[in-house]
Amino acid sequence: MQTTKVELWQIAGDSPAAYEEYLVPGFFKPWAEKLVHHSSPAPGSTILDVACGTGIVARTAASKLGSDARVTGLDLNQQMLNKASEMAEKEGLKINWQQGDAGELPYEENRFDNLFCQQAMQFFPEPEQVMKEMQRVLKSGGKLALNILRSIQHNPAYRILADELEEHAGETAGTMMRSPFPDWGQNTIHNMVAEAGFEDIQI
């Protein structure tokens, strides 16, 4: 049975703590700040962070808007959510954490003002279905903000690392390192978003 990209990147054990300590400060936090800034959620907004991991986007939005916002973080991985809850409590943030599948969001239609999804679209087995689900739960006039890495050809240091890993650690290691970098151009992303029913698309 072939291992999927999603399974390769599922994190267990003490890994959520390492993810939060080593990856969030230098990589995911600056991206989260830009994502929230560009989306500019209004005070009192209902916000969903899809595939939130340890919740840095949800935490950034909650910190920016204060107690006025109603922020939810959703992820398939309960251990990541446990770490997200721990971090939010340390930071004095009130966020609802929920385990769930992005391909079948456990919310009614027209629920949220703002949706965020940072560095997760490329890992979903059916990204088109996830996009349709996000469109379903977003209010009319609401905003979706995505953050997706460009292909590995635009990230040469990681391409070298992936090649070396494949040579010395095996094909699975090389595949894992390449999987965050989807071979999607702007047209692919634009079409995926448009076909889900979104309008006024900016890349």
C-alpha cells in the first residue's frame, strides 16, 4: 500500500512540540502575520483556521483582534490541537479548537467571515473538495486567505536537500521533502479557487 503525502507529514509523539519550537518562530509565524494582515479581519469577525497545526494563524488573528473575535482552529491531528491549546492558554488567547476533516467541515453554511489555510492545501488528497467546503462555510462577502509554497524549482536549497535525502536515505525521504512544494502554477491555483465559487481572486 502506497504511503500518501498526508501520511508522511502526520506528526505524532513529541513532534508537535518540536514543530512549535523550531518551525513556527522562523517560518510559520512570519507567514501567519502576513496572511492575517492581507486579509484584515474586522473586529467581531468569525474566523476559521483550516488545518491549523499548532494554531499559529488562529493565534495571530486572536491576538490581533482581541476578545472581540470568535476564532476557531480545526485540524485532523489531535496532538497538534493539544499543543495549539497549550500555546493559546500561555498567550492568554480564547480560541475554540476542534478536530475535524477539512474535506468535510463540521459547520453549517455561511458560518465564517474569514477563512485561513496556511501551507496545507498541497497535502490534502482532494484539494478541490476542501476548497468547495471552505466556500460553503464562508459567509457571502467573506474572505479566504491561502498560503501555498511555489514548486521546488523556485526553492533551490530544498531541491538540493531533497535530492541528497533521496540518494542517501531513500526515495521516501526525498518524496517527503518535496511534498510541501506542489507543482502548481498561478493558473492552477486560480482555477481551483474559481471553480469552487470564489470571486475577486488575487494571487
